[in-house]
Amino acid sequence: MNQYRVMLIAVFSLLIASVLPVQAQIYKWEDKNGTVRYTDTPPPAGAKPLSTMGKKVAPPANQQPVTSTNATTNATEPSPKVDGSSPEALAKKKRELEEVAKKNKAELDAQAKKKEQNCATARTNYQTYSQGGRIYKTNENGERVYVNESELAEGAAQAQRDMQEYCS
């Protein structure tokens, strides 16, 4: 039993030690519309950097490094404040990033679900048009209008195009 505990502690220690070096630098910047953005890539050339947290890396070759402004340089322009030094600020930023990631995942899931529904509808339409028979549509007066052979072929072709678009 004692040997089992020692082994369990060793495994957990290795897991924790392997997770600690995994960090990414997070950039907080304001775009031209005034929206605050959080990304793991450096902000574009025209953006106003607000803060950076995480592991420091060298800036890309096409950008100048961001330096803090002195009182002697330009008193009218506020210097960017580097916040995030406290654990509370780091936790708040982490929660904000998690919320953004959750929203993006929900949006992607909704798009995937809609694509699946469109695929199922396209397959059903293709089966209906390719089987032929007496197919009708309802006009604006609520009356049945039966589809002729050319409309059947056109509907089948459209359903096949929709299947290629949504079912791939």
C-alpha cells in the first residue's frame, strides 16, 4: 500500500512538472474601432498595445518593440499601463479568455449543426426528385402545382449541388 502511494505521488509530480512550462504569451490590444482584443499573436502594426502577459518572446522582424513612454516624450498621449501583475488580474484575464473561447466553440458548434441539417435536407430533396413520380409544390394561392420532368431534373441537380456544398 505504501509503495502504491509513493508511485502515485511520483506520477502526479511528473504530470504537474510537465504542465508548468506550457505557457503562452497573451497580448491585450485595442483595435482601430476601440475594441479590446486578447490574442496569442502580436497585435497588428496600427493597434494600440495595452499589456502583455506570459512568457516574453522577441517581436517579429517587421515590428518595432513596444517601449513605455516617458513624461518628457509626449505628455498628451497616455502611456500604456501594464496590468496583470496581481494574481486577481491574471485570474480575471484567464476567465475572460475562457469565455471568449467558449463563445467561439458554441458558434462553431452551431454552424456545424446547421450544416448537418442542410446536408440532411439536401439528401432528402435529392431522393425525392430522383425518384420522380407525382411531386407538387404549393403556389401562393395554396393550390397544388405538379412538377414536370424538366423541373424534376432541375430540382435533382440543385439538390446534388447542395449535397456537395453541405455534406463535404
